[in-house]
Amino acid sequence: MNLSLTQTQGELLLVPQFTLAADTHKGSRPGFSTAAPRDLGRQLFDTLVQAARARHGRVETGVFGAHMRVSLTNDGPVTFWLES
């Protein structure tokens, strides 16, 4: 845990997921009005991917706007849930 992704020569997976912007504070259905418009979202995601590749090299991505099935197998003693 004391080494960075670069130091471990690890790989990075970036998956675009607009549903993370869901507002679930009111009612029984999530609202997505706070999500960026599709074109802006794609531009922001592409900018993130370019910056990550410039720094880390080994970066894979999901497909923007596609239906994706993503699974995760943790390999280590901890998992971090990051919120911003």
C-alpha cells in the first residue's frame, strides 16, 4: 500500500458510468439531471483517459455510452471506496 501505480507498474481500468451522478435523495426513482450532457461527459472522460495514459501508460477503458458488464476480483487485504 505504500507504492504508487507507477512504482508497481500496475494497470488502470477507467470505466465511464454516468449513473454515479444519480440523485437518490427524493422519491423512489433516481434522477440524473445533475449528470453532464452526453457530449461533455464524453469529452471529460476522454481528457481523463489521455491524462492517465500520459502518466501511467497501461490504461484500458470501457466504452462510453455502452452497456457493459464489469466484474472485480480484489487481490489484497483492503478495498477503498472513494467518494468526491
